[in-house]
Amino acid sequence: MTEIKKTYKNYVDGKYVRSESGKTYTVELKSESYELPLTSKKDLRDAVTSSKKGFDSWNKLSQYNRTQIIYRLSEMLEGNRDSYVELLVDHGLTKSAANKDIDNAINTIVWYAGLADKWEQLTGNLNPVDGEFFNISHQEPLGVVFTLNSDEVSIDKLIRSFLPSLSIGCSVISFSEKNAVLSLKLAEDVNNSDLPSGSLNLLSGDFTKVFDDISRHVEINALASYKKLNKESLKTINENASTSVKRIFHLPSEDGLSSILPFIETKTVWHPKGR
Amino acid sequence: MSNINGQTLTSPFSWASTIELLDGVKVDEIGVKERVSSLSTRSIKRESKLQALNYVVSMCDLTTLEGEDTEGKVLQMTAKAMRPDPTDDDVPSAAAVCVYPSLVSIAKEMTGDSNVKVASVSSYFPSGQVPLESKLLDTKYAIDEGADEIDIVINRKAFFEGDYRKVFDEIVALKEACKDKHLKTILEVGELRTYENIKKASLISLAAGSDFIKTSTGKIPNGSSKEACLVMSKAVYEFKEITGFSAGIKVAGGIRNAKDAIRYLIIVKEELGEDWLDANYFRFGASSLLDDVLKQIRKLRTNAYQSSYYFPRG
Amino acid sequence: MDKWEYSESIESDSIVSIKSKYGHFIDGKFSTPNSKKYLKTVSPSTEEVLASISVGNKNDVDSAVNSAKEGFKIWSKTAPSERAKYLYKLARLIQERSREFAVLESMDGGKPIKESRDFDLPQVAANFFYFAGWADKLDISWGTKEMKPYGVVGQIIPWNFPLLMLAWKVAPALATGNTVVLKPAETTPLTALLFAELCEEVGLPKGVFNLVTGDGTTGSELVNHEGISKIAFTGSTSVGKYIQNAVGERDIGLTLELGGKAANIVYNDAALDQAVEGVVNGIFFNQGHVCCAGSRLLLQEDIHDEFINKLEKRMQTLRVGNPLDKNTDIGAINSKEQLDKITSLVNEGVNDGGELFQIECELPSEGYWYRPSLFTNVQPSYNIAREEIFGPVLTTLTFRTPEEAVDIANNTEYGLSAGVWTEKGSKILWTADRLDAGVIWANTFNKFDPSSPFGGYKESGFGREGGRHGLLSYLKVRS
């Protein structure tokens, strides 16, 4: 029987879409090659519109609810382990390295799931100001975050590029290039985890074609690159970002509590204490 | 001055006393939501469900308020209000039909002196954005056409501009224009939004002589809510404690099914008391609600889920 | 007779299957007890015998502790992320079998199904979900890697929220790497026994969770066992004091969550209708069998009559009856002993001069019941204003100034919780600053969350359960 080959598409607003430009690029794996959407500037602008709505829907849910949703993603991965291993092997990993990567990915998801309803306890606090005042530093997610995945062939690394900001309540546009097949495949399990539409959008393409536009886009609140950028790109990005004081993070920490710190906005509230 | 229920109120309550009432208004939003939530867990089954459904039918004001309403349309609806389920004599008639002033006389021709009342909206429903004189004319016309009940809207412009006295005075004037006809005052809770606004508007309306306070016009996306009904019930009860006068409540706009309607009855029963479980004290402004209730009644009798085509259109 | 009566809406009990006799859960499986003594657990709403429960003896406790010691060897080598996953799986199973647990809880303890279904069980699942998420984050929880689990912890829980108290104890203990020997209350062991089945189902390593049922003698054996490195107790203040005394020179961890006589302060600028709801919830929720119940109503004098009128009217709508009827608000009193205690304290209050209001309602002929009651005209010296009644009885006192309110509220050996009702924000904060209570509810009451630390001042105990601070009850700094 003829084998049917999967088409990978961008995952935006809870739907699978091709690039509006109709353009694609090729990713060659060991046994298979895939045509992936070459995300255009317009695609990205649509993704941002979706992410803005997604931020509201994601934050309407209680943190407890978000914990359960992220945990569900780990359940999905566990259930589809074999297909991920197969894909990683096709990317060049050995079977045992692939399994290890999935083990790590699942543990990473479980770790961030449990952080979703605790991070404020670890980062916010009451402040002992002088005077009859109650003063509290409340922690809020930044908003819409654009993240660039590294080129490493790893589901765990991919997850570490979007889950820190997502788990504390940001909505994320995650962009992958050479290894985008992994990301677009993950989209299927993301879709099944009950994440609200727009809270996580997964796209493929060539960052050099879009970074100028994206770093100028006022409605993206932060840009985080988990891939090392060259000096020219960094210069352009920072110059563009300065026009709207966008937050730029180059190679942020992927470890523990420090991985979420860049994506937090602190709000401090005062109230007098008196009869 | 007395109202349809034969009660007397030294109406209107003085403005000075009204201000005192308004000063004391404090409502906690979360507390209200929790109370409604808790009441919504009541499980109403079997005999108590059938009884509730019959109450709902008897409390329905079948409503059509569209630019495209014609005499033919209103006649169909009125016939349905008079006999909601022709195959079942145990199903009561609805409380009233609610129409625009130009359709009042045709409705009245059909209802005659049956139990079904003809209610008319007026006062430049739904926005009320005209001077008092126009509102009085609107109302007088409806009364002359034969309306038994008048549904007016409060002046939200005045309310949000902080002129509560004007809101009060207009209702007093419109009540006078109604003579002995029953007056319902629509607060439009979807615009008032906060529970404190809703409570204040309720108290002003009651103090000015309204027989009923009503949640909504049904013409904006946010219609009635159970929380609004709870807050209004508190106002009605407090007003009764002070004056002895029992006003009624009408909920309208967005009550789509029988289950929801029954939840409103639970609020009425547990917050106001059983005296209010009566068409003289509680109404539902409805269009599609009635059909769902009829289906539920038929289901309880026959134990099979029903479809709308078994019931005559209205 | 009401104009519109709610028909009975009974939650079926066919979903539960109760065995006639139970043993203990030790070393990962159900086992026959060494003790030959059994007691009967009874449904307090029907007085029907539900099952025979073993009264664990010294040997049973010993087996359990030894099993927990062995279990600790395995559990301390288990990766934190794996510990997390066991707890997540338990949380999922609890969610799946929520209805079954809720019905069983209502049958065994007498609380309304509405509460066990809508409050107890969701909180139980939430606690397992919440603490699962700490298991792999202990190193960042308090900024040090030096904190270690105690080892074997002995846990004794009360009968008012049987499964929830189990969750409050077991979830953090396991998340932090301890192993457990749990003794549920004498009158409410059934949901704990069902929980043990779940532990078996998720394949929790042997000895990590152990369950020994019994009475006060069993608890005593557990408390005095040399193999225990920490005791966590929730129950009456008198037993708590006994335990603290018994610990003596042993260098073990101890947390106590004891009784309360909380003040619910209503200022004259409160949102009165919602305050009435909060006060009703504060004392009548769970039939008043709540350590943090708002059992003293402190009313500002100038709103006394208006408030009491509203309160009595609201109390009259409370429905007392069959816990399995979904429309029941107030269930059965947990036992004959407790019912007698409540009755005697109320009589004392009347004799002292208090005015008693009780709602009018029919009570079932079988079972243990008490009508929701309200005392007014009470002086602070009356015993009903001082002693914990642990029943649906509210005592009213008046105050004139905020200072007086705080004074009266603090005039007790207890310090578990308090309520403050006012629409003025600064007054909430001012009052909260001055109340000696571990949990303060402002414009609300009886709110619980796994992330929110709970525990008392003074004789209401020490240590906190829940939240980041709750971890400290199960971790010690290596010295």
C-alpha cells in the first residue's frame, strides 16, 4: 500500500495553517524530507494577534488549572513517545539518546507544570516599608513573548525555550528553523493538552527573514533567543526594540527559577493601615 | 395610591428618606457570586420540578419587541400566551404579553378580561434618551390603547451623571401617568454593572413608587443575571421591612432554558420568601424560554425528551 | 408546610462497596491485623453499622513503622521527579473516583454530599496536585539545599474532614521525601482505607504509605514509638497537649493543629448581607465541626438588632437532614459523644443567662442531629463564649470600638483563625495586624487552598500546613 506522508504546518490560534505566502523550505532527514512553512512577516503579525487573545484566555484560567494543563502535555508526550523517538532518530540521534531526550523532556514539563501555581510564592513578597502601610510586590507575566529555538536536535531543549515563559502566564510564539519538524509535531500534543488557542503558537521558517519586522512589532512584549545570534542581528534587534522599549533576552538561563525571571513584571501596591 | 396587589404605599417615599437608604448601600461582589453559586447547587427533581415549571409558565411575559412586529405576529404570540400547550389543560396560561405601544390594542382585543395581561414598554424604550415630556406621551398613549401594565426604563444618563434625584422624579411622574396601572421599572443591569449601582437603582425605583423592578430591556448583550436578581431581592426585602410594601421583580434578557429559570425561582424562594412565588410578584420576560419549559413539562409527564415541532409557534 | 417543597434528591450509594471487615495497609498491601480487637464504624445519620475496623495494637503499629523505615530507604533514593509523578498519578485517580469518595465520606462522617462533592474532594485532589509540584523543587523552595526529610512521620488526623486531613498530611510528607504511618480517626476510617487502594494502584513503593486504624490507644502507640522521627497531629487541644508532653526528651519533629474559638468581627460599615452569609458559613459549614469555625460573632453594638434579624431569617433557610440528599445544608453530628457534648454546653449557656434561638425544622428519627443555634445576650464570662463547642452553635458578643473588638477577639487561649467584616480597606489591615490568629479572613470565611499556609497561634498549635511554608513542617535543616 502507498504510504501517506504527513504534512507539517504552522500551529496558530489552535489551528494548523500554511504560510499565507505559499512558500516553504525543505528539511532533509535521514529517511524523509519535509516541506515546512516559510513563515512570512504577515504570518507573524497574525500570530501576534492570536497571541494577544491567547494571553487573556490563558490568564483567565486559575494557576491550578494551568498546572493541570501543562501536566497533561507530559501525559501526551508519554503516550506518543514512540513516534517522537522515531522522528529524533530520523534527525540523526541514536535510539537510546532519543529516549533519554524524551525522558528529559517529560521531566522538564512535569517540573514547570508544578511551578505554574508556585512561582509567585518564590518571587513575590510583602515589603517591610517604613510607616503604616501595607506593601506587596505582586508578580505578573510580561505578556506576549517571541522565542527563538536553538538548532539543537532535542525535544527537551525545544520545550525549555517556550515553557518557562508559558508556565508563568505569558503567551508564546515559538519559532524554529532547521529542527522545526520537531516543533510542528509537538503542536499536535500541545493541541490535545487543552491549552487555550493562541496561548502557544508554533511556527517554522528562517529567522533572518523575519527578525527585523518582529523586533519592531510593538505588540510583542519580549523577544528571547535561545539560539546564539550574530552581532549584526543583535544590533538590529536592539535598535528596533528601543523604539518601543521591548525587552530583549539573548541566551537566557534555562535552569530552575532563573529561567522564569526575565518574563516577570513586578507590580507593587501600597495601602494604608488605619481605623 | 395602591397597586395591582391591593397594597397601599404612601407613594412616593420621600426623597430625604431615599437618600438615607442610598447612603447605606454596601455590597461585596464575591459574596454575592458565592451565594448565587451555592443556591445553584439545589437539586430540583420530580414533583418539585413539575411544580416549578408550572410556576415559570404562569410567570412568563411572552415578549416581542422588534421593529418588524405586525398585528399578525402579535396575535400569534398572544394566542400562545393564553394557551401555551393546547394538548394539556394542566399547563397554566402565561402571565402577560409584552409589546410596543402600537401593538397594544390588537393584543388587548384577544386577551379581553382573561388572566393574560397586556404589558407595554414605554418611556422611549430601550434607551430612554429623550426628555420627560416625550416619555410621558409615550406612556399615555400606551395606557389609552388599553395596556394593563407599563414597563419603563430608568434614565441611565442621569444615573451615570450622578443626578439620582432626576432618576427618582421621572419615575414618580411616570407612575402618576400610569394611574392605577401596574408599573415595572427597568434598571438595565447590564449597563449598571456593579452590584452597588444595581442596588441603588433598585432602591430609587422602589422609593419612587414602582410596583416591579425589572432587570433588563433585552436589547443589549448583557441581560439579566442571577446575581442581579439576588441584589434586587435584597433591595425589595429591605424596602418591605421599612414600608410594608411588597414589590415584584421581573427578570428578562438571556434566560434561555428551564433549568436556569428554576434557579431564579430558588433565589426568590430562599431570599425573598414563598409569597413571591406568584405572578403578581415575579415575572420572566421570555421568548424562547417558554418552549423549553413546555418541553420539560411534557418530558416529566411522558418520560421522553421532546422536540419543538410538537408545540405551536407563538 | 412550604408552598414549594424541594423533593428529595438522593445521591445513590450504590457507587461505593464497603467491606464488612478491614485490616491495615502495611508494606504496600492490605494485611490481617495482629490485634484481635475490632470496633464498628457507624453512619451517624442512620446509626447503621457500616463496617468492622481493626483497633491496631502495639505490634501492628510496630509493623507499620518498620515498613515505613524500609520504605524510607527506597523513597530517599527515588528521584524527586519520580516522587512528583506518583503524587500526580494519585491526584488523577482521586479526580476519577471523586464521586465514590464523596459518597463514602458523607456516609461515614455525616457531612452533606453537597460539601463532600463540591468542597472536600476537589480540595483533596488539588492538594495532591499542588504538593506533587514541590517534590522536584525543594532546592529552590527555601533557598537552601540543606533541608532534608525527617524519615518516618507518624500522622494522626481527626473526623471532621477525614480525607482532606489525610491529603493535607500525606501529600506534603511524601513530596518532601518522608514516609508515612497514618492513623485516621476512630469514627471515620473508610475514605482513608479506600485511599490506600489507590496507593496500591499507582504502584507506590512498599512502605512509603502505611495505614493503621484504631482508637486513642493506637494513636498513643504510634506517638510513643521510638522509630518515628516526626509527629503531625490535628485534633483537640487536650490530646495535642498530651502528645507534646509524651514526646518528652525525644528529639523529634512535632507540629500540632488544635482547636479554636474564632472571632468573626462585624464592623458597622460592613456589607451586611454578605457578612451574614459569611457568618452563617463560618459556623454552620460542616455542622460547626471545624477547628477554625467562626464560633464567636463579635458585632458592633449599633448594628446588633439589624444584623441578628437578618441572621435569624437566613438561618431559617438552612436545611437539616439526610447527608446524601443533595439539598441538605447541615448534616449529622459525627457521634453520640459529640452530640451530648454540644447539648450540655448549650444547656449551660441557657442557664448562665444567654438567649437561645434555634431554627424550626424536623429532624430525622434515627441518627445524631442538632439544630443550628444562635446565642445572644451573652457575656464574655459565660462558658459558651470561651469553650470550643464544635457544633452548629454561634455565640454573640458586642463591641463598641475597633480596639475593643481586637481585645475581645484575642481574649482566648486559642489563636487559629478570625474573620473581619468591613468595607474599609485600611481597617482590615489595621485589625489584621493586631489579631493573634494564624489565618485571617477579611470579608470572606472558610477559604482554603493548598498554596495558602494554615495553622495557629497560642494553644491552637504550631506549624503550618499548605503553601511554601507548609514544606517546613516536613523538612529539617541538617545540623
